[in-house]
Amino acid sequence: MSEAELPARRDPRHTVGVDDVRQLMGASTPHFALQLRNRIARLIAPLPPEDPARRLGELEIARLTRLGFSGEVRGTAAQPGMLPLAAVDDA
């Protein structure tokens, strides 16, 4: 995963929409969260504040920032017999 963008999205004639943001959101994992956050930020930067793609992008940027710094927890106390997995750096 890099921060490189699809050529079609970089075309000045391309209209950024909600689907563009959703396509980037689909691959979000802690490992790639900050790269995806940066790509979404660049994608929505020229959009006006009221644009639906910008609003969705801003929400996703906040989520990806949290995910990138806190990671994810698998297994919860709500699942009988399952203990949360330790973070990789705790091993």
C-alpha cells in the first residue's frame, strides 16, 4: 500500500464523489490506516465544506487516525471463552 493515487482520480476533470472515499475506506486496517487517511485528505481537500464526499471523508479521517494510533482489538469479553488478543508489540 502506498500513498499513490489512481491516475483517474488525479485527472482534473474527475469529480470526486462519495464512492471515491468509500473505495479507499474499504481497505482500512491499522497497518495502512495513516496512509489511507492521507490519501482521503488529499482527495477531499479541494471540495467545499458542504460536499457529501468531504463530510464522509472527514469522518473517515478521524476514524482512521484513531485506528492508526490505537490499533484494533479482536475478541471481547462479550464472547464467552475469548480473551482479547494482545497487540503485536506486547508479545
